[in-house]
Amino acid sequence: MPASPSRHRAADSAAPGSRRTPAGAKPEAPALSLWPLLVLVGLLAALAVAVSALPASIVTRFAPAWIRAQDFSGSLWHGSAGQITANGRDAGALEWHLHPLALAHLRLDADLHWVKGGFVLDGAADVDRHRILLSNLEGGGPIEDLRDFGLAAGWRGSASVRVRKLAAISSEGGVRLTSATGEIRVANLTSSQIARGADLGSYSLTFDEPSIGAESDASARLTDTGGPLALDALVHLSAAARRGTLSGTVGVRDEAPLSLKDLVDDLGRLHARDAQGRFPLDFEFTF
């Protein structure tokens, strides 16, 4: 019997050497092209080469207006600035390892190593022209090396820092803190102005402020971690008024030197002791 015309058409439509898909089977997916991946790898490699060739001094184009730096060495990728100022104050020296992809968004994202005298901090920063975000800051050193940041003369001790997040924004009106979470500990604290330079003990300042509005107050808890004074206080900072308050209680332990006991006893002339024998504290300061 001669083949039907439909069978001839089906045979003619199949290309020589081709395989037919069995009835009911899914057609094979076309092979994915590697070209997009290769192009992306090439672009990243070109960006890495370009960043490594740029001088370290170019970071000044990304830094906020209140930060100035000089004495550069190395490249934009891995460089250092031997002299930094923040709002006109000496802010030490800085070394960085850059994450170059952030440059596409006109930001600096880097791992940092900061040194000021004997004070050393390591952490990460994400910076653009209007904002700075510091995270996972760890380190410490002698607090007297931080006098350029407003620490009064005569204070001594050693500090350890563990800050999970510290964020600020800059504008024509200055710098405003927008977030702060972490802890700062100070040990062997002394002051030439207090109790003839006697050891004032060790303290912890903890803060957990994930969001601080323009008109909001920030707060932190200040407690002793051992020493002659028993301290428990709250610190409130008003950025809008540039004013802070410290309120709580303080007591003297038996091991305190006589000069420190006399100083705290002077508070008793103004305030009565509570049930634990402590005196109330209530101070106001500006910053």
C-alpha cells in the first residue's frame, strides 16, 4: 500500500541526523552560555586592577567634609593615611583594606586599623559624603592618648572597646550620632584633680541605641566593675541641646583610701544617704 501524504510530510520535516523526541517526553533544555559569567569576571578583574593602581590619597573624594587626611602611602585598595583630623582635632593614623565593589555606589567599604598613640582599634567602615557607619570595633589602650577628643587633662587609665555599631551623619550643622550599640570598659582610672590621684576603680559604659532621631536623647548605663567606689548611674545625652546629665548613686567601699572617703562624704552635706548607704548623683554637662 503506498504511504500516505501525512507520513511523507513527517519524514520530510525531520532533518538528517536529528533525533526525535519520544511522545510525552520533555524537550531538552538548551545549554546555558558561559559568556555572561565570563564578562562579569572580566569586569571585576578590570575593577580590581584599576583600584590597585589608584593612589591612596583618592579616598579624600569619598570622606565626609569634617574629616581631613594627609601623609598617604600605598594604594586605594590597601593604603594608609599617617595624619587624620576630625573636626579640626588630631585623629591619629589609619590603615585600610578596601572592598572595591562599593565604589560603584560612590562609597568606601573597608576593614580598618586605627592608631592614636598607644590606642589601637580594628573594625569596619562604610563611608560616603554624608554618612559614616563603623561596625565591630574592638581594641583599646591608654585613655590619656584620647585627649584630643575632649578628655580633660589629668585623667589616666586603660580602656577596652567593643562597639557593634556606631553611625553618624554630617551636614552643614555638624555631625549627629544616629546609632550606637556596644560597651566601653575603663580600668585603673585616676585623676590628678580627684582624691590626690587615688585609684578610682574600673567601670563599664554600655549603650544600646539602634536609632537616635534628630530630637531624641541617647542614653547609656555607667556601672563600676570593681574598686573603691560602688557606682550605678544613667547618662542621658541631648544632641539638639548639646547637653548631658548623669544621675544615679555612688557609695564608698571599705578599701577606699581616706582621701576618696572624705570626698564622697562631702556629698553627704548636700544629700542624704539611701538605705544602702549611697549618695545620689545628679550632674549636668555640655559637649
